[in-house]
Amino acid sequence: MKVAPSLLSCNFLELKEEIADLHAAGADYLHFDVMDGQFVPNISFAFPVLQQIRSITDLTIDTHLMIQDPERYIQAFADAGSDIITVHVESTKHIHRALQMIRNAGKKAGITLNPGTPVESIIPVLDMVDLVLVMTVNPGFGGQSFIKSGVDKIRSLNEYRNKHGLSYEIEVDGGVNEDTALLCKAAGADVLVAGSYFFKHDDYKVPVKILKGEVG
């Protein structure tokens, strides 16, 4: 199991120290949420912050684009330092093209499903992706409760992956804690994104070990 702390919940007054602590704690990815105020009802950081983060860490930067028509900015986020770029199937009429653009930029391509979007909507492009992100809250704000129907999606994606010999990672974002992590892991998840739950701990080694299942 991999753990991807969501930087949206970290202390930005001490960003460099936070990232160093996350690295030391054993985090696998840094989850970087980008929101435009249109696709989701919130606004977050973009290129300048990403560039600064890239300059101080070699951790994998997992960029989650919650923006309308992401094709406009894929190359810019690739240039700014993303390792994985994930786009929402709901955010573009041309999801195949968007995924091609990510791959052509030399980055890993991810696709995201909102809670109300069925797995069937992305089956035609699953052979193009390195990661599928299952949202278990409605995107835009942290601290929401886990939507349990997401577990069925994780299970379906895992079964499809095994049946067709694919290798995409299944990532889960939203309401992840010590209890919901167990549900996700049992269904076949590979990566857990955690924000408010993760950063409420003083010692980041604790949530890393809990979410990875290394402690009870």
C-alpha cells in the first residue's frame, strides 16, 4: 500500500519543513490538488507552488487536476514538475486526447471518477492509464465523510485489471482514515490519499504506518 498525503491540508507557512517531514515519515507520493473554481467550487494553488515543491523534493508528485478542460494546462503542469497527472473524465469532452497529451509529455497518466460517475464510463481508456483515482467524497473541499459506494468501484476496477492483465494503480481520495483504509485495501486499492486525517497527527510516521497496515 502506498500513501499520498494531500498537501492541501498541510501547513503552508512551513511547506519546506512539512515536505521534509513527509519524506522522512515514508510517504510515497505528494498529492497536489489543483482546483479552478469552475469544475469544483473551490480554488487552490498552481504552477508557482508546484515548481517550488519540485525544487526541494524527489518524491513523486501526484497532480490531481480538478479543472475544466484540462487539456489547456497539461503541458504546463508537466513542465512545472508533475510525475503523475490525473484528469477527471467528467471535465473534458476529449478524455482520450487528454490522456494522450499526458503520455506525450512524458508523464504517467491518471483518470478520475467522481462519486456519481460509473466505472463503465472509463473502460474504453483503461488501457491508456497508469492510475485510476476513485473519489470517495465530492471533490472540492477536505474533511468530508467517506462515500461507501466507492468501495464497489474499487472492487470493480481491481477485477477488471486482473481479468484484462492491466497494471494501473487504484488510488482512493476522500474520507480516508484508519477504518476506511481497511475497506479500500480489501477491495484492491493500491494508493491512499489522506488530508485532514493525516495532518492531524504530530508525528507523520503514525498515519503512514496505520494507512499502510503496518500497525493495528
